[in-house]
Amino acid sequence: MQREFHAGRYRLSLDRPLVMGIVNVTPDSFSDGGRYDQLDAAVAHAQRLLEEGADILDIGGESTRPGAATVSVADELGRVLPVLKALHDVGVPLSIDTRKTEVMRAALDAGVDMVNDIAALEAPGALRAVATSQAGVCLMHKQGNPQDMQQSPHYEDVVGEVRAYLAERKAQAIAAGIAAERIVLDPGFGFGKTLEHNVDLFRALQELGGPLLVGVSRKSMLGAILGQRPAEQRDAASVAAALLAAQRGAAILRVHAVRDTVDALKVWTALAK
């Protein structure tokens, strides 16, 4: 079992679940779009997440919510590069949340430690861009693209298909020169999946390989479970789901509510032994 994750300048122990704090530098993200799309606001938010206990910061400049419009490379770089440069020396790994090779390369040149790619490095040149760096990478499963992925998702065997895809992409990444210690996998909750698909995947987390990064924070699957509750009212449910994911072996939890997640993990660690 992999006990360490290598991400750029950092070697992170996986002896406990790590908490990845979300910094959306976008006007249209599903839960906090527009709140942190200016440099000062984004950096201040990132600093708050660090104070709350974030182990990794994930900075994204393009919303990938269902139906979101594609952002140009220039616009995405204009959003994320100033934030990455301002946060370079904060003492934790910085992750760039992007599916564009050009953005990956620019972020890597700026010293980013990790690439979080919803397209699992399928874009032309993406594998090489990461392989020629020391950055860690998260390879995610999705069906379709954000513009159409929730229209009619279908699987014969969602657990088997997601497991096979993640295993294949991990093998491709290793063959390209990315060490296994630099790779984590994401089942892609909400990316081309119905509520039933998401539930089946969550219950089967331990069957999907790994190490796993799990991101269900404020997602519509939780809203549906709660009776269509809006995103801003899903933090308690998000913490509960994160804790369940940790109990099922998740290595990294990608969350909005860092403090509450960190507190829940501390209580679980203290009382579950």
C-alpha cells in the first residue's frame, strides 16, 4: 500500500487523510462562484484555509460544474497564475485544477506541485507535461464533458467501468514516466453520473484502487439526498460524507469547509481507536 504521495517540493505521508482546500478563482463555480475571483480575495481565502488546517490548496480558474462554459487558455491563466505566484511559499503543496495542457505547463513553470485534471491527462501533451516535472497528479474519471455530462449518463457496471478506467490511466501515466508515488485517483463524483451511480461508487471506494482523492463537497448528490437543499446549505452533509470517505480509506479529501472537516477527522482519530 502506498504510504506517501510525492507532489513537487513535498513528500506527504498518507498515514492520515489529507485535506485539500478549494480555491475557485472563477465567476461561475457552482457553490462559490464570484466570491474569490479577484486576486486579493482568492489569496485571503487561501490563507484562511491554511489557518483552518488545509494540507493542500487546489486553485482552479475554470468551472467544471454541469453546463459550465469553456474558458479560454488566456482567461484561465489570467485568473490562476497571479494566485499561484502569490501563494508559492505558503508551506503546503499548490495544486492546479485544470484540463488544459497549456495551463498545466504554465502552472508547472510557476512552481505548482500538483496537477488535478478532470480529464486524467488525456489532452494532447498532458502526460508529457507532467512526466517531465516532479509534480504529483490526480487522474479523474468522467463520462462526457461539463457541457453535457449530466444529460443522460449510462453505465452497464459503474464500479467496474470506473475502476478499469482509473487503472488504465494510471498505467499510462506510469508508462509515460510518472512514478506511482506521484499519482492519486479520483472516481469523479457528479461527473457524468446519476445519484444512483454516485452512491454505488461511494459504497465501493475500497474497490477502486488508489490512493484515492474524494471530492463530494457541496455536490448535487448531497443536495438530492437532503431533498434538493442548495449548495450553500450542504456543509454538514459534506463533512459527514468526507468522514465516511476517510473511513473507507480515502487518502485526500477535497473540501470547501476545511475547519469542520479537520475537526471531524480529529474527533474520529481520537475516539475510533
